[in-house]
Amino acid sequence: MLDKYRREHIRRVIRATNNLYRQRGSICRKCHATHGDLNCLFCYCPLYDEENCGGEYIILDNGLKDCSACLLPHGEEFIQDYLSGVMTNAD
């Protein structure tokens, strides 16, 4: 169980990184063309190397994952779980 200070810190981090892609000149616009709310804390998904990450992706001809259609790491619930240590891997 997380102590109240860690939970509050996680909430503050989430608030501070919500919708950064909307800022002028944001690099977040490079990958996601969205008009909804998303959190930009994990610009690079911490589960990228996991085959069973649970997100939406395709494998490109060069073998790399294209995760541009995936919004999983941009949701507040994902971020709370990941930062709280609830998610140890994607399995």
C-alpha cells in the first residue's frame, strides 16, 4: 500500500503532464494526432520492449514497433499503476 505522500506526488506528476501535446511547439504532436485528453509523461512507453505490452501496435517491415495508434501509456490509470509499482511487467 502506498503512503499518502507518494500517492499525492503521483497525482501531482500526472496533473503536471496532462495534455502537454497541446502546447505550442510540443514534440508530443509528432506521434499522436489526437484531440482528446492524454498524459504525456511517458513519451517513450516503458513497456515498449514487452511483446505482450497490452497496447495497440504494429510491427514495421524493419522490425520496429509502431505504437502511434496506442494511447495505453497516456492514460492516468496506467501511469498511476506503473508509478505505484502495481505493474511489474506486461504479462
